[in-house]
Amino acid sequence: MIEQRVSLERMEYAAGLFGSFDENIRLIERELSVQITIREEELKVSGEGEQVLLAVKTLEGLLNLLQRGEPLNEQTIRYVISLARSGQEDKVNELAKDVICVTASGKPIKAKTAGQSAYVKAVQKHTVTLGVGPAGTGKTYLAVAAAVAAFKSRQVNRIILTRPAVEAGERLGFLPGDLQSKVDPYLRPLYDALFEMLGSETFEKYQERGNIEVAPLAYMRGRTLDDSFIILDEAQNTSKEQMKMFLTRLGFGSKIVITGDITQIDLPRETASGLKEAMRVLRGVEDIAICRLTGEDVVRHALVQRIIKAYELDEKRASTERKKHQER
């Protein structure tokens, strides 16, 4: 057993660090098998040598975030612990940097992981960015935030959000209503993000003026889009031909962000994913960035990370079994 101390510097950070009913400290104690107590203006950490060092790095990282005005939650704490375990605790500083934009309710939107930070920087720097990763990594949300920021700063005149109308196990033709009412459910996540960023009234005003367009991918054919921030969501469900069509819509002064999860492809088995093809074909092309987010970048409920990891392990086991079967 060893013991180390962490200075609080300012006692007002203690409340944010400990959380309601000390839930934050209890989480660190469970995850790292240490004991943490507060004495005057210091935290005392005791336990096994390596675990104590990890806990100290975690606490210092969390205090750094609090000093920068960042609130703590379970996901943030688990992420900082994972950075400490992988020797990347210096990346904590990246989590509290630039605000991408501010929502209609006044909430600042920032990258919450190092992977998200790299993704946002790529979007800001490159004309075309492909953001690929599992559910909950903020691919679409951050892209919409970047689009709103570019629109508000007059870098672009329009925001265009689009999705392929491909769905898991259902056919559009069987759904009631006209075409718009059939495709609206597939565009709902994009509407929701814009409502949060702009407020419903402002969104409707810009939509009526044509500054914001939310439409199925099929509506993009035959158009050239200048001075626009264009987001293609759920791109894993595009065909190779659809992806090429979309990419060639790029006009002067425009920016494209393509998001998708290649583990959730709903296309017929014989149809190759346009997103997978684009990742292969566009690798190394100047002014195109390909960002891969992982389970470590998931910012939803902590259980979502565990679900993603369980599916990844199952896929690896199945792949190993297939290889063994082929070798026989």
C-alpha cells in the first residue's frame, strides 16, 4: 500500500470533483481500487502503487477540467480514467478547448474526447471530411454544430443535410402518407440537432428562406452546391454510385462532411457500401480527411460503450471461426 496527495488549490472545486453524494469519487475508487479522502486542501489517495498513480493522474485531469469551467459526469470521468491507463492523460487539455458553437438555450458545444477533437479540427481544416465510427460518438451532432458555426460566421450561405432513405427491414412504399412524410422519420435526427442549435422558430425561418435544407439523398442529383455546408448522414447506406453522385455535387466555397457507421449497413448483401468504397478510394487525396472514431469516443450512457465492445468481440470471434473453417 502506498499513499499520495493531490492539492485542491481552491476548495470550490471539491464539490464538483466529488459530485452529488460523492458519486464521482466513488466511481474512481471502484474503477481503480483505491481509497480517496479529503484533508483540508488536499486529497489523500491510498492503494496499490500503480493504481494510486493512475488515480492521481485521473484526479489531476479532472481538476484541470473543473478549472476550465467543464462540468463532470460519469462519461467524462470514465474517459479520463481510460486516458490515464493508456498514458495519454496530456490529452485532457484538448477536451476543454474551443467551443464549436452555442445552442439556442446557451449551452456551449465542445468536443468531449480527443477523438472528437481531432474530428472537429479535420472538419474545420478540410473541404471534405469522412467521420466514421459507432453510435454515440457524436459524428452527426458535431458536424451539425460545425455547420451552424460556419453559417453564423457567414463562411457559407446554406446548410444542407441529407440522408439516404434506406431503412432496416422496412420498405418506404408500405408506409402511409406522401413522400415527405415517408422520409421525414429518417431525417428526424438531423431536425433534432438543428432545433437544439438554433431553436425551432429560427430553424423554421431559415428553412423557409432556403438557408437550411433537409432532404433525402435522391434530391441531390443534378445539383451543384456552392457556398454550402453539406452533411451526408448514415452514409454507410449509400451505394458506390450514390456516393460518387453526392461527392460530385461539391461547388465553390462549399464544405462536405460525410458520417456513418460501417458496422450498421442496411443495404442488400450484394450492394457494396459507398462509404466503405469512399474510404478506400479517397485515402491520401489532398484536402480530404478520414477520421475514425472508436468506442472510447462514445458520449452516451456508459452501457453503450460496453454494448459496442461486446459486439466487436463477438465479430472478432466469428471472424476467427470463419478463418479456421476456411483453413480446414
